Amino acid sequence: MSGTEYLSGRRRARSRKAVAAALQFLVVVATTYIGLLAVTFFIGRVIPIDPVLAVLGDRAPAHVVERTREAMGLNLPLYQQFFIYCRQALSGDFGVSVLTTNAVMTDIRRVFPATIELATLGTLIGALIGVPLGVLAAVKRGSIADQIVRVIGLVGYSVPIFWLALLALLVFYARLKWVAYPGRIDIVYEYTFSPITGFYLVDALWQRQWDVFRDVFRHIILPASLLGYFSLAYISRMTRSFMLNELQQEYIVAARAKGLSEARIIWGHALRNAAVPLVTVIALSYAGLLEGSVLTETVFSWPGLGLYITNSLQNADMNAVLGGTIVIGSVFIGINLLSDLLYRTLDPRTRAR
Amino acid sequence: MSLATETRPMTRREWLLSDRPQSRLQARLGRAYMTWRRFSANRLAVVGLLILLGLCFVAAFADLLAPHSPVIGNLAGARLLPPGSEGYLLGTDDQGRDILSRLIHGSRLTLAVVVLVAIIAAPVGLIVGAVAGYAGGWLDAILMRITDIFLAFPKLVLALAFVAALGPGIENAVIAIAVTSWPPYARIARAETLTVRNSDYIAAVRLMGASPARIVFRHVVPMCMSSLIVRVTLDMAGIILTAAGLGFLGLGAQPPLPEWGAMIASGRRFILDQWWVATMPGIAILIVSLGFNLLGDGLRDALDPRESGQ
């Protein structure tokens, strides 16, 4: 075998491996998504309320009930119903919300930016404070600082978020008057400010409306800090254990022997190596915040997807509930798989040889 | 030492730590003693254990400990009294019910939710994981794919949807939480099974003609127990928080049941003027889930030193 032949053979094998990995990834995405749809479909079917009677009321004559049942496709075999359900869900059609009489997808498109904005700011706060705290705890292991970080994390794991949110409102809004009342923006601005993207902070900056920006900031800072605290608890704990792992490695000893400064060793070498798993952790905590926003938004009357779902729940608006569940589930699955993929591609050590 | 018997002239400690145990009982007790030594060296873990023992005690003797009825209040003379009022240590809520008594009775609900979820979700995960790991092949692939699908779901939102479909109530909340919390147990059980399935003692049992079911249930499952117990304990705090969250949204326990999350929800209206109505149940939730977290950390360090990250 000549050298070139050997090389091209190896390249072909490598590309085949890449294709196989991509295919496997696609299978994972598809099955997970079908699983999500199957579960929501199942939930939609086990409700004790007959969907036909929910539309017509229980005094409708029998033949009308029968005709509507056919029109809604509920007389078809279950697998066909599921197939239709999947097709509709994939094209973003979750039916009509009974509460708002809009298509569920229209509603979700309206409220989702609020949730994204909140969760993004929360993750930013959590990561910007959590990572340095975790590094500090790892470097000063066993010290008072380490204990404090540990307690902050433990309390974050143990405290009910809605309760902390209520107390925060009581202290920072009612007593200290540092932040604005629940909601997203003052009524004064609600009709004068026309958002473009739906992310109010970005929109206000873009339009240079500084008073609006300040008002929006005063509204978002408390719920975002609360969500940030919860991701901080998780991020600082994981950062600490990653950093402890890195600081025991031999290359740290080598760097010390070379006479590098302690700051350079910690931030330039150890944290650099811990960064890859850390990216995964931050992505996962972002997904967690999207979910955690359900309870936070309820307390802060934040007009996002979480509040939309809970409002629909209280009004037995199943289309909206399931639609919201599928959207949050999809984003959640997407972030989960993406962070997995990121982990594998960013870190050369985990790359398939 | 007085505890040493005439036949075995060694102290109880020596007997427990003997490296040549005379019986299975002695070996087991010795191991348990070692674990306890490691566990009790961690002071925070002991605090966690004490908190949970306290919870069990309060739940068991709620009727004796509670000074007032948890559901019938004194509407005429005791509405929204602040903490420290005469006869009402933690104050009263809007219906004149003693908050302390409600918290004491609510501990039963919390304990019930946690125990029920644990005894539904843990065995399911254990069996799925052990069977998948032991059987291998396509059965493993299918079971683990299902597990991964459930693992990728947002737990709270899915539990919300389940409860929305099944109807609010504490039983349905338990079912919804259990449905969403078994997958990590299956992953752990499978990982443990994979490490023992090719060991000599499994081969020996197989040679003696044990059926696969017997091997899985008698010889594989016990090996998964310690890491499973650690994980379940660590998850308990999350389960309590989810249950309280469902209660807060009005989807868990229904009034007048003194569920802590629902109590916070009902105190929400008075948060600005009567802060104690919503604050007290939150403190109870915080203490109990902190207890589970501390205990779980301690157990992990004692039972499973590899995972401790220390």
C-alpha cells in the first residue's frame, strides 16, 4: 500500500465516522422529540374532559357531537391521530387557545421573548458571579470563603424560589423601594414604547430611550437576580469541583515550577481547562432557568411563557398548556443536546479518535 | 470492658472492626460501623440527619404536638395575629388558624410526598437500569433511549402538564413527580450493573443455574443500592421543592390541607402587611430540604467516596 492510498483511506474512514456520528445525533434528536410529542399527546388524551364536549358543551345533540368528532379527527385510529398531531405540532400548529381565542403559537410568539430575556439575564448574573466564586472556593479550599460559598450553594439548592421571590418583593419593593412593582414595564411607557424584537432592554437601548431603559431595568433586575441566584448555586458548585480537579494536575505543578504567577496559573491555565465542562454546565443552567421561570414569573406577574402556562392551567386551557409545554420542552431538549455536542467538539480530549 | 462477653474477650469496637469476621452478621455490622464513623465525622451531615429525624418525629406525633386544630380556625378572635401572640407562637392566618399547628400537620404531607415518590420512582428506575445493563443488546438500547428521552424533559413543566390533565390533588402531584424523576435512577443502576455484570461472582451464580431474573434481583440490584440511596436522598430536596411549587400554583394539595406550598400561596395576598403568613411555611420548606441536602452530601461522602468531589 502506497503512502497516499493509506492517507486517503484514513481520511475516508474519518469522514465516515463523522457521518455516522451526525446520523446518530439526528436519531437522538428525532426520538427525543417524538418522545416529547408522544407524552404531550398522551396527556392531551387522558384528560377526563372529552374534547368534543369541551367545544360544543354537553347539551349538543348526538348527531352534532358525532359530526364534530369526525371533523376533529377523533374517530380515527389512535396512531393516525398521533401522526396528525405530530404533523401539526411540527408545523407550529397547537390549536386555538380557549382563553385568548388566538392561535396558541401566536400567543407563544408574543410572550416568549419576555421569558428569554429574563432567563438570559439570569444566566449572565449567575455565570458572572458563580464562576469567580467557584474558583475562589477551589483555590482557598477549606477556608472560610470556601465554607461561605458552600452555604450559598446549599441554600440555593434548598430554598423554594417562589417563596424567596415573595420575600424579595416584600423587602426590595415594598420596604426599600429599590425596584419597580411586578410587571415588565410601567403603564406610562406601555403605550408610548413600541418594541421591535420583544427584548425590551435591547429595544430601549436601540431606540436610545434612556428613561424606558431605566424603567425596564428596574422591573427586570429583581426577578433576574433571583433566577441568577439559582444558577449561581449550581454554577459555583460545579466550578469548584472542576477547578479542584484541574489544580491537582501535573501541568499546574509544572507551571508553578516555571515560576508563573499564581493568578496566571489559576485564570490562564486551570480555568482554561475547566472551561469546556463549564460551558456545558452554564448551558444546562440556562435550560433550568427557562423552566424555573414558570414559578418566578407567576410571582412577578412577568408576562412570559411561564405565566402564560400557569394562567392557562388555571383556566383548563389544555391547548395552550400543551403548546407551552412542547415549546419549553423543545428548547430544553435543544439546549441539552447542543451542550452535549459542544462538550464533545470543544474538548479535544473527548473527541473520538 | 463490661460489654465484652466471656467467650469473646474483645471490646465491641474491636469486634466490629475485626478483619476476620466470624459471621455474615459481624461483617455487615462492621461495614455499617465504618460507614457510620465516616458519616458522623461530617458534622453538617449529622445536622441533616437530626433535621429529618425531627421531621419524622413531628409528623408521627402531630396530633399531640399541635396546640390547635390545623383546619378549624378562630375567625372571631384570632385572625392574622402576628408571631408571638398569646397561644399562637408563629401567628395565625386569615382564617384564624394557628400557623404552627398547620406546619406541624403539614409535615405529614411533605413526608408522605417524599416517601411515595421515592418508593414509586426508585424501584422503577432501579429495575429499568439493572435489566438494561444486565441484558445488553437491543433491550438495553431501547430502555436507555426511553430513559434519555425522559431525562431530556423539563421536569417541572411536564409535571404541571400531567397534573393539569389528571386534575389537581396531592395524589396526582405525587404521580406527576414520580413519572418525571425515575430516569436518573435508571442511569445510575445501569452504570453500576455494567461494572458488576462481568465479575466472577455473577459468573459463579450463573454457573450454578440461576435464572437471569434471580441474578438481576438477588445479585445485581443489591450492588446498585448504595449509589441509588445517595442519589434519592439528594433528589428529595428537589422533590419537596417541586411539590411545594405545585401546591403554590394551586395544583398540589387542595385546601384546607395544610400543605406548605399552598400555605405560601394563601399568604401571598397578605405579604405586604402580614408577612408571617407566607414566610413561616417557606422557612419550614427551607429547613427540611436543607436537611435532605446535608444528609445526601454526607451519605455520598460516606458511601461513595469516588463521587464526592472532595
